[in-house]
Amino acid sequence: MPPAQRTPIGSLDDLRKSGCLTGKVGNRPVCVFWHGERAFAVDDRCPHMGFPLHRGSVESGLLTCHWHHARFDLESGGTLDPFADDVRAYPVEIDDGKVLVVVEPDKDQVAHLTSRLEEGLEQGITLVIAKAVLGLLESGVAPAAIVRAGVRFGLDNRESGFGPGLTVLVAMANVLDDLAPEDRPLALVQGLSFLSGDTRGRPPRFPLAPLPGNPGAGVLPAWYRRFIDSRSPDAAERTLATAIAAGLGEAEVSSMMTAAITDHVFIDEGHTIDFTNKAFEGLGHLGWGEAGFVLPSLASQTASAERHEEESAWRHPDDLVSLLDDSYGRLAELSAKGRGGDGLDDAGVEELAWHVLEEDPASVVAAVDAAVAAGATGEQLGRAVSYAACLRIVRFHTQNDHGDWNVVHHAFTAANALHQSLVRSTTPELLRGVYQCALRVYLDRFLNVPAARLPGASAATSPVDLRALQACWDGEGHVDEAGRIVYGYMSKGGSTGAVVAALGHALLQEDAQFHWFQIYEAAVRLSQSWPDGSEQQSLVLVAAARFLAAHTPTRRELSQVVRIATRLRRGEALYEETFD
């Protein structure tokens, strides 16, 4: 370790006369205060917003910044205000009338920044979260490690377990590589800030341990489904924890959990399958070793979720529940018939999607039956239903009530979760979800009456520069124009990656809500399942653009916080814009 450096700042006489000296040690500005017949040195930048601390005041051993009144112990540099941070303090030596500031080698900042991240999450202070994330990334910490810290915090501090906050964080982790490099820190801050809001004021979680013995892996899936069905969350959680501890693999656990979900009809507006899928996707970032900590947290929400077979919309005027029950009875026979079949090509998947949009629920079910009998894979079936749900958004007419965007949103994000779950593990029980999501899309048909026109030829004169989208985010009501710009750009051979990055940038600039993150991530995932530059891919991105344009602009406070944090990391003097 290199030796400490001693840097002269001035004379002891001058320090006593003025009460404060300023200077630099290397490239760091420092200030030395004379207080109580002693010299104290600290960084001359308030760790909160960078204001020069030599402009502050000292009383009774407390240094107070005069911009936002953060207070610091002059001896240690420790702050009394969590919104700030500890300021670095330095030993001071007096040698032959000279004031020397002693600078010891920098300590590893990762532990401190990790602690500050947790404090920011606890207190809900977005500037602290942003500064911690930026500092960790600059220190070489991998984004996955930051996500892991967020997941652990989220599950420790939310009694009801995996929910919206963790869903947003995982969604942002999923699309990180699709964003422009400069937007990636903001994506993590957005996810972590949303997580912080989702945990604040909630009781902590105390997970249940696995059973002390092993009742046998063969009975655990049936137990789990039974306890979810009877709304016994503790029993379900302990059963799931036992299954994971007993060594059941990812496919087996996924099958067990998704079967319990599809035992009921489109439970909790699709949130349950979305949370479950996001938990598994989160384990893709964290590793399966965290499964015993993450997955049992879903049991409580799954057991208590609303079940739509109990609602009249699924019973009248068409008895959709009976249609579903009949389809389940045919599923084994249809699947057997489809074994060895050719399945569906992309054109066949698109055709099935348009059948799902038909006006007759029996026709919708028949179309899915035919696809299963033709050997369609789980991925193809899931993609078709997800694309159909996405087309509801593309064709959503702006004369609908604004709140109805949430209706088409729920169908799409649930269908995306089903699609991704089928990619992970296709089971007969999970295939029931294809029928459920297809009929959920059917129920939303009134939101396409009249249907908004597909962009098509109307986009021929749209700008080919994606920067034209900014006007759509800056003003209200530019829903159709945003869709035309994206479609026009794509139809002229534009880069899919550029559109994904541009939409991600737009999302992250806003004070986005839960559904916005879900829609964007689902659109990215679905677009990547279609060939690059295809009509289907273009329309998926049109859906995302239309949804964002329907909900912007916002105050854009969080993105401003991250810009401030970035400038502070660069050492910029923000206070000069106010104190000239």
C-alpha cells in the first residue's frame, strides 16, 4: 500500500485568523476549519449536491452546508442527514507552523456504496439510489450484482412477497442490453426506485423453512396445487420451499407453480402469471441457487388472487368457463394427434393470432384446437396469443376511455408471461393458459370497435428520423402519430435495435408507472421472437409506441435526478447555476 501523502494547505497563523483555509490535495478540493483550538479537514464538496463546504458554518462540532443544510460531524465527516452522505475527513498535522492535510490511500468504495444503496432503498431517496448505482457501476460492479441486491432487499422488506417492484426491476434487467449504454444506469435506477416505493411502509417478510423431512418429491406438486386451490398460503409456501430444498429442478418447479395458476381462469388480471414468470426470469440473472429464497415468496399472492371463473363476464352472455373446461378435456387427445406434426411457421402463427381476434369465442377455441392438433409448439401457441393481444393495442381507438388502455395492457403482459413460461417449460397444464389468454383477448374485442387503422400506407410519408418521436412524448394525444413514425421507419429498412433503444429512452425519461415498464419489456421480448424487419415485429413496436404516447408527458423528475447524480460524479459545480 502506498504511503500517506502530506499536502501543505497554508500557515497555522492564517488558519487561526480566517477560521478556514481551502486548497487541493491532488485533484480533490479540501477545506480546513479551525474550531475549538483544533484543525479539521474535509472534502470541500458537499456529498449531497456538491456545494463548497467552506461556505458553510461550524458550531458545536457540526459543519452545516448552506445549500440544503446537510449537517456533518466535523471530526469524522459522518452526516446527520440520510439524504446526504458522509463527507471524507482527513487527519491534519501542524509542522513548523504549516498546516498539512494527510491523505491516506483510497479505501474500496464498493462496500460503502452497497450500504448507501440499501439506505436509499429504505428511505426512498432517489438521489442516494442514483449515486450508489453510478458509483457501483464505475467501480466495476456488474449490473447483475446490483439487481441481486435489489431482489434481496425487495423480498426481505415486503411481507406479501414478489410483486410489482421486483417485476419492474427484473424487466429492466431483461432489457438492459437492448438500451443505449448511457440509458442503462437509468434503467437500474428506475427499477430500484420503483422497488423502493413498493416496499416502503410495508411489514417485512419472514420466510418459512422447508419441512424437516422429505415427504417425497412425487407428492409435492399435488400438495402445492391443493393448498393454492384451498387458499392456504402458509402450507403452499412451505410445500414449495420443501420441493426446492429436495432438489426439484427449474422445469419441475415451473410446472408445479404454473399448473396451480392455470387451475383457475386468468387469475388476478394476469398479474399472477406475470409475477411468477418474472421471478423465474430474475433467477436467470441471479442463478438457480437463489430459487429457495425467491420462489416461495409467490405463494401468498397466488393463493389470494382473484379467480375470474367466479365473475359474470366469463359466464354471460357466453359461458367461457364451460368452453375452457371442454377444451381441457380435448387437450390430451389433440396433443397426441399433433406429435410428429409440422407445427406452424411464422405465417401460421400470425394466422392463428388473427383467428384469436375473431368475434365468436367458439371459433377462437376451435382455432387453438386446430393449431395444437397440427403440432404447434408451446412457443408458437404462446407467441400467437401474445401477438393477438398486442394487436389489440395496435388497433385500440383513442375514442375509448383512457383507463381502458389498462384493459388491453393486462391481456398483453399476461400473454407475454405465458409465452415466456411456455418457452421455459411446456406442460399440458400450462397449455390451458393458451386457451385462457385467448379468451381474455376475445373479451377485449369491444375496445377495437371501431378499430384504429393499422399504420400501413398512411405511414409512407412519416419521418424516417426517430428523433421525430420526441414531439409525440412532449405533447398529449400523439398516439397514432407515434405509431406511424415507428412503422414508417421500420418499413424503410430502419434498425429494430434503434427503435427498441429509442422507445426505451423515452420510457426511462418519464416518471413511468408499473404498466409502462411491463408493456415496453413485453414488446421487446415479443419483437425479438419475430424475424428482423418483419411486419409482425414492426406492429409489435408500434403497439409499444402508441401506449407510451398515450401516457406521456410526465414531470420527468426521476430522470432529472439521475442527470444530477451523473454530473455530481463528474465533479460539476451545479451550485454555480444558482449562486452566480
